[in-house]
Amino acid sequence: MKAKPSRTIAEEIVQTKPFRSKRQEALVALVRTTDLIRRMSVEAFSPHGITPQQYNVLRILRGAGKGGVPTLTIAERMMERTPGVTRLIDRIAARGWAERRRCDEDRRRVFCTITPAGLKLLKEMDPLADGVDAGALSGLAEDELDGLLGALAEIRRAIQVGMD
Amino acid sequence: MKAKPSRTIAEEIVQTKPFRSKRQEALVALVRTTDLIRRMSVEAFSPHGITPQQYNVLRILRGAGKGGVPTLTIAERMMERTPGVTRLIDRIAARGWAERRRCDEDRRRVFCTITPAGLKLLKEMDPLADGVDAGALSGLAEDELDGLLGALAEIRRAIQVGMD
DNA sequence: GGTCAATAGTTGACGCGACACGGATACGAG
DNA sequence: CTCGTATCCGTGTCGCGTCAACTATTGACC
């Protein structure tokens, strides 16, 4: 019902007026493409009853090993803000995939660790997650990937300079 | 501890392990760059008490003129799900920037229109909005923009083919 | 006319991102 | 020891995306 053969973004959205500039078209293309990727990820992960964000957190926890990770460190690695991570881990812990415990030396800190059940889940999902990025970018050649990475880095640079 | 001069994404996130592939790095770069743009937009629009999505809807309403646009058409142009648009317009209408009225011929339909106050708001914000995309992509030359657009189109193509 | 499917839109419930604020703890200054 | 301040974290609130279920209306078919 939503069939959408691939076209340029300009053709997809705008019956009313064209883009004012190629920069604007690129910006919109960027946002819409990323949104498409996000939706695909959600759909790919949903059979396991987990969201991409939760998967992301579990990967971070696994990477941290038995020692665990403080809540704020998770937030940094995800580039999310603190309150969100707290509740994200609430839900993950409620499902038995992660645990929290206070640090004894500094009782403000809370170390989060992944449980065996969480590790098992990740093991099942890893091939799936690998397939997502491989599939989405499968059509790009090596030099196109380089160009894309370069352009994105330049965009981030421009934004960060502008925000200081 | 939070200093972040612009670097490659690999350096930014991962102290634990490098990317498994350049495709994965590109995917993460795409997501993070777009997220940065989104945050910048939110920040730029917030002084006017409006979100980027609300601005987007108002632009669509303005483009549609006095006749207005049915709710589902707005959803299509935004590529969003229906329930979200309904409530988005709820909030916009509550602020006095838009109105809704039933169509007489087909009483299922609801036409949404922008109010004079909404037009005034848009007029104030247009230069700001133009500055956002201009600023974010200012560092890219014409041929880099073309490359970026091509790569993004290819990604969308791969995803949409894969989702059928 | 009555029934049924399709269409347009809304509502409810849940998860997530962002901001503001508060509570608890650590740590240094006096 | 006490006070102020910084840090780590949690909570309340809001905006928003999404699914599922629902209402209202239309139009076709018997």
C-alpha cells in the first residue's frame, strides 16, 4: 500500500515546489535516509523484542566485561543524555538482561553489567545486526564509502564549529 | 573530559574496539551526523517555541494555501505515520497556528489550514531555517554534494529493495 | 433497504529523547 | 567538623514515533 520505487527525494516529497538549493535537498535526503535506516533497524530487531537502543546498550555492556560500566559512561558512548539511559537500563534490567549495583568506594556511582541471559541474546542477534549495515550499504563501492565518510565528517565539523 | 574536537567517528566512540568494517563505520557516522543535525535544528528553533517537526508541518500547510490539506496528505509528505500527525496538529492548533475543519462532501476528511498567526511565525523563522542547512553543509563543494546525494539515494534504494 | 468492506481520522498505550530539577554522595576550604 | 560545591544519578514532564484498536463515513453489492 505504500509502494515507493526509489526516486530522488525531490520527486518523492515535493509536488508543491522544488528545493530552494542543493544543500537543502542534501540535508533532507540525509534526514530521510537515516530515518529509513532507523525504521529498518527497529523492524529487524523487533522479533527479539528489543529496540536498537537497547541492543546498543547491551553491546556496550558486553564490551565492558564483568566489571560493568557506570551509567554516565554508557550515556557518553551512546551520545545520549543521562535521564534516558537510566530508564533504558530500567527496562533492560526488568527483562533480566542487565543488572545494577552501587559502587562501594563511591556510592554515587552505579555499575551496570550484562547478565548471562543478555549475553545469550546478543549472541543470537549479532548476525542479524551485522546484516543490517551490510545490507543498507551494500550498493556502495569502496571509494563511495570513503566519499560518504568524508562528507559526513565535514558536516560534523561545520556543525561543531558553529555551535561553540 | 567532554572535549570533542572533530575526529573520525571511530575515535569518538570506541575506546573498546574498532569498527568491524568500513560499512559499519559509515552507518554509524550517518546516524550520528544526522542526530547532530537534528539537535542543532531543535536548538535553533526552540527560541520560537516550536520544534522542527511542527515547523515542517507549517511549511506544508503554507504550501497548500487556503484550501488546506487533509491529515493523511500531510503524513505522506512528512513520511510519518498517521497518529503522529494528528497529535502534531493538535499541538499546533492549540497554539493558534493551524485550524481544522470537516470536509462537507466527504465528512470523513479533515482539512488542515494555517492561520495568519502561523504565517507570521513562519515568516519570522524562514531566514533561521535557511541558515541551518546552509551552515551545516557549508563545507561541502558542489561535487561533494552530488556524491553525497548519490550515495544516499543508493542507500535508500538498497533498503527499499530489501524490505519488499 | 441492509450488510460489508474500505477509507479518513482519532485515541490509547508504550518506548524513547530532551530539559529541568532534586537527592545523595564525595571532596576541598575554612 | 561544617559548609559549599561538584559529581553521579534518578524523577517529572513534555514532544514525538509506533502499534493496535476504534469511530465515523462512504460506497458497493445483494
